[in-house]
Amino acid sequence: MENESYFKKIECYLKPSYGLKCYLNYSLHERTFNKKQAVKVSELFSSSLIFISKGTLRLYAVKEEEETTILFWQKDRLLTSLLTLGEYTGKEIYAEFLEDSAIIAYREIHTGNLYNIFPQYRELINKLYQEQISDLILHAESLAHLTANARFNNLMKLKPELFNLCELKVIANYLGIHPKVLSRLRAKAVKR
């Protein structure tokens, strides 16, 4: 288990106290997932804080058998619980593992203690929620204001490996463009 990477990532947000670090280290466990495995978000978030130690996840929603890709998350990412997201959207929310993956988390029974004993924990969770909301807002803004070409180029620059991990129709859905348009944009990019 990669606890060292876990704590290095936390230190990007705040310097955890010795007590918080010890408590988290004691309560952490690792879960592994196979490529193409999909789980409901309610099953994935067994704690308020998870760390993707290996792999790539796709967050998507399903309503009346139609899938909408919301976000992609990659290795070395801390996430907070999105359990209520489905309630607000009226959709089932899932995470699909695009490659063999692992997450590090603690059991939910520790959440109360973490909030009550360590004020830093609340600060960390707030920062992570803000980051996740920011990701959603930035993606929504790009769908609303950028051309298909600009959205494609941004994704190629930021997450080119996604094109090797999932089907083009999934990426097209995420970018809000038709798969044929994505194929043309990709062909032009390869020619350059």
C-alpha cells in the first residue's frame, strides 16, 4: 500500500498534524478494482476521503439507460464523498475503472472521530470539495463556451492517455461532441 504517496498528496493541501497522520495511517486500507469494473458511487465511497493510488476512473451518470460521462480522475488524486450527487441529479452515479486500479481509504466508522478530534481534517475535506466543484464548473464552462476543437485540444494536452484507455464514444460524450467529429479531430491531430 502506498501510504507515502497518500500523505504527500495531503501535504499539497495542508501539513497534517502527527496525530492526524497516525490516525489515518492506522485506519487506512487498500481496495483493488479490475479494468472495466463499474461500481455505484455509494459503494466506492466507504469513507469521506479516498486516494487513487493506481489507475484511472471515469465518473458517469445513468438515467433511462443513457450514460453521461461527468469527469475522469487519475492516479494520485484525493477525492471526497459524492454520495448525494445522485439524489440531486436524479440519476444513478457510477465510477468505472478504465484500467486495473487501487484506492486507499479508511472505513466510514472513523469519520466522526476524524472530524471531532482533528480540526485539520475538516479543512482538508473543505479544500477537496472546493477542488471537485471547481473541476465540475470548469468542465461545464468548457462545454458551454469552447469550440469542439478547443475542448479536444485541451483534453489532448491535459489527459492524452485517456484515448488509450476508453472508447472514443465515451470521450466524445465527455467532450459534448459526436463521435464522428471526434474521429475527424483526432485524425487531424495525428497528421500534424
